[in-house]
Amino acid sequence: MGGCRKASFNNLRDIPIAKLQRKRRYRNPDVVVDPVEALRRLVPYYSKVGGSRAIGPHLSAERNVSHSFAVFVDGIRGLRLGA
């Protein structure tokens, strides 16, 4: 079953999540109370590892709207620069 989940995430276009970010409820990802549960409601076969691997290449620090993600990226950049 794990292979099935991984295969299911190979093409994110099969998942209508991108369209949902236009809805008020999903515009600010930091206010979604239980993001894993929200994803599982939208995509019943969602798994954290498979989902993270599939979503990772689509994340952009420049187009980010999540404050917590920006803090994370700034922290990684600080480590890289030796700050």
C-alpha cells in the first residue's frame, strides 16, 4: 500500500489542492488548525512522507505566504551563512 501512496503523489496535478488556496479558508496556511487532517480530508491517501516529497519541489521561498515557513527558511539561510 505504501508504494501505491507514493505513486499517487507523482503528479500533483491529479490533486485539486492548488485551486483550494484561492478559498479564504486556505489562503493563510498558518491558520489551518490541523493541516494533516485537512489534507487527509481533501486527499484520503495522503501520507506525510509521500506528500512532503511530492510538495517539496513546488515550494518557493520567494512566493511563500506562510510566516512560519519564512522563519524556517531564514533560519536555514542563517545556518548556511554561519550567522
